[in-house]
Amino acid sequence: MLPILIPPTLRIKHIDFAEARRIDEIDAGRPAIELDRDGEVVDDLEERRRRWRRRCGLSKVLLISNASLRSDRVGFHVAASVESCEKLVTRQLHRQLQSLPRRAREDIKPLLEWARPAMIPAKVISPLAVAWLFSETNWRGLSTLRQVTAPPAHIQTLTWRWWTSVPEGLRIGSADRLLESLKERVGNLYRFWECVARRMVIYDFYFLDPRLISIEFEPPVRRKRAKSAND
């Protein structure tokens, strides 16, 4: 059972590409999405999210399974803690960044100027750059791409969600099983966003919104108490 579901190839025959591109060109030429003093959106951001989820075949919430936790030892040899998990995620994201082609790493720099969700032409940006930025913002729980350049203000949001979703028995003792499973999820989430970014390319635009979907982890399975003879 895969730790994260990669959606199947999207059927896009029912979408009017000419109309989709016309709308996207209008959106791309509009000012940045505004927020009021309470942080509420003063725009049709949710409608844009709904539109792009439909195009990319996404649900509003992506649920990642915890079914693939392994029992084999892999040599991390550190005690289980949320801090060691956060360090692993940070290390893996850095390695992903360094493994990108030079052009993709260069493409990331101008995107870090965006302080609001935005539409940009797909032809000028590598989908690998978009995939990495979505992964980075997801793990850290960021709302905009610009926030990637700021020092972390709290523990990574997804790391904490994952940690609290792991059965309590696996949080005690050696972190070998935990870190190997988490490492796999970091890689799979990046591949998921690469798949989504390549689907956006079909429409000639990227919709750069770190909160396009919400990501959750499957809660731990609670064992049912055996019924006694008196029940």
C-alpha cells in the first residue's frame, strides 16, 4: 500500500482549453490577491482553487496512509523524537533542492518574491521548481512562497501532523522505523507535486497557491477492546 496516493492520469477531454486559457490570462493580469485586516480573502481565491483542483483531478484533502511503517533496522540509531523527524525532513528537502537541474534551481529564485497566490506562465518555469516549492511550503505550513526565505517560526506543520498520527508504540525507543517511513513520505510528496505541476503545464499556467489542497495523515488505528463474557 503506497504511503501517498498519486492520482491516475487525468481525463481532460471535457475541458474547453480555449476558454480555460482565456480565463487564466485574465487571472494572470489581475492584481495580487488581497487580504483584509482579519486575513480573509478579498477575492475569488477559493473559486480559483476549486477550478484548479478540478483540472488536476485533486480532492480538497489529500490523506496520506501510515500503512507502510516498517520494522527493519536502517541505521539511523537515534532516539525517537519529533525533533529528529523535523531534522530529517529539513535534510531531505535540502537534498531534493540540490538534486534539481541548475535551471530549476534558478527558476525558484524569482518565485520567492510572491507574497500572495499567483498565476504565472508555465513556459518560463520548470515544473520541478514548482514541485519543490509546493513541498517546502507544505511541510512548513506556509501560505505564500515568499515565506520560504524566512527562518522557521515553529516546528514543521506536516512533521507534527505526521508525528501525532503515528501509533504511540512507534514513538518509543529507536527512531529507525519512523525515520525510514518519514523519508519515504518526503520523496513521495515531492513526486506528487511534480505530477500536479506537469498537469498545470497543459493549461499554459501555474497556479502558485501552497494551500491549493489540505494534507492530512491517516490517524493511528486503535485496537478494539475484546468483549468480555459479561458484555
